[in-house]
Amino acid sequence: MPDGELRYLKCAAREAATGLAAEYRRLRWLAGRIPAPRIIEWGEERDHVWLLTEALPGRSAGDRIAGDRSLLPVVVTGIADFLARLHGLPVDDCPFDASIAYWLPEARRRVAAGAVDEEDFDPDHRGWSSEQVLEQVEALAGRASGRVVVHGDFTLGNLIVDDRGVVTGCIDVGRSGVADPYQDIALCWRDLGGFGSDAQSLFLDAIGHSTPDRQRMLLHRSLDELF
């Protein structure tokens, strides 16, 4: 079936419904501003919600690069251009907060509830407890700076790329809002590490951060471990 005819249905109940509702609100706001799935239908019934969207044409950036490594420079350049477009949106128009201050209480709640999957930590946090990662986040929180519109989960899996390597849009936008730009930079850089340090350097050069703030990178990667 052609990509343009695909539809995606997400359903959620109880606590998970809050996250899906957040995605719905952000998709509505992003419409016409940045390429993202078009909403076909949103529904609510008691404690259940559902979201039906059109699919974006293409495959995830990670799958595209893995399938054809020659596309890596084109895809990385496209990602950098897309990130600049996203971060260039007027922050005063965005009603959503995605700052460290916003997410820290939820991170603390998840750690206290034992809801963090410690087995899924990245190699540099392997063997750590969620409490230790939270302490690191709290110690580094003051490093966050700048205010742009971020995706919030700017990973290779959430960026869709066509067969020419062109980024056609982003998905899973439930954590988007106004925050430190490194929230996006750090996660994309981390994912590109799966294709080697040269891919990471290419990305940093493309976004004009060839010498990044390593502490801000660590802050946002650490916070992401808790979600």
C-alpha cells in the first residue's frame, strides 16, 4: 500500500491517555508550521482516547541510513535543516513548556514509583540506579539555557525520510514545547553514534555546534533515561 494511504491509530487509557492527549494538542498546534502527521480523528470516551492520523511518506531516518549508508550525509544534512526550521519557530506562539523545570517533577515521580526501566539505560549509565541518574540530572539542571521550540524526543526513529534521503517530517511529538535546544541536539547526536563518531561529527558541524557543550548534552541524555 502506498505510504500516502497509510493511517495510524493510537489508543490509550487511564494515565497513558494524558500522553496521547498531549500529542494531539501539539499536532494541532504544529499543523501548518512543521511537517507532522495530519489528524484525521480524535476521540474520547470515559477514560479512553484515540488518535487517528495520516502517515508521513517514507521510513525512519535510522532505517533509511541502515538500509543505505551512502545516504547518511544527505540524511544528516536534511535532519540539520529540519532542526533549524523547528528551532526557528516563534517561541512566543508556542503554548507548551518542555523545559527541564517542567519535566523534573515527572522524572522524580517516575523514579519514586519505580517506573524507570534501568535495564534500558545507555552504555554510559549501565549499572546505574534511576536514583543516581536523577541526581545527575538535578546536578546538571542549571546548565540548560536558551529557549526554542523543540521536538522533545528528536531521535532517528521519530524523523521520517523518503527514498532520496529528504526529511518529510517528524512523528511522536507529545513532548514538544519550548526548551533548551540541546534537548533535541543531544538525543539526535546520541542516536547517530550507532553509525559511528563521524556521523555524530557531521551532524554537529551541520548545525553549527562542532564544539558542543558536553555538560548540556549529558544533562538531556540523562533526563531522557528516566522516560
